[in-house]
Amino acid sequence: MEKSGKAPNITSKVTKLPSSCKSVMEHMEDELKREDEEENRNMETSCEFQVADLPESCERKIHEFERELNKQGYWNVALVAYQMKNHE
């Protein structure tokens, strides 16, 4: 502290905030990161997929594309359509 008893007026060159606000900003940033990580974990555990029930015309197109890939030298490629299950 300065002789006057007041905190020095120091600001961050990056945030332009006084040093007293910097720790609050860093704390909020950490909390937001933690929330994002938790949300991602919840999304991973709540998302389940099943093989999509497609009309026959769509299945034919998928098989045609598999044959086209085979002609172009992409051997033994199996294309599969998955659909996310609804969770409520």
C-alpha cells in the first residue's frame, strides 16, 4: 500500500481492470470453465444413440455410396446411420 493508506491504482495491461478485480475475474473464469466441463460430462452420459430406422430408399443410397467408395479404392467401408435417442 502507498503511504496514503490507499491501494495502488494498478491495472492489468490485458484486462484494463484494477488488480483487486483481477482475482474476481479469474475466479469467475474458473467457475465458467468448470460449468462447461460438467455440462460436457452430462451430455456425454445422457446422449445415447441407436441405429437409425431409415426408409428403404435411404438404405439403398447408403449401399450405393458404399459401392462407389469401393470403386474408388476404399475397400470394406461400411456406412451406418445412428440416431440420438430422445431423453426427457
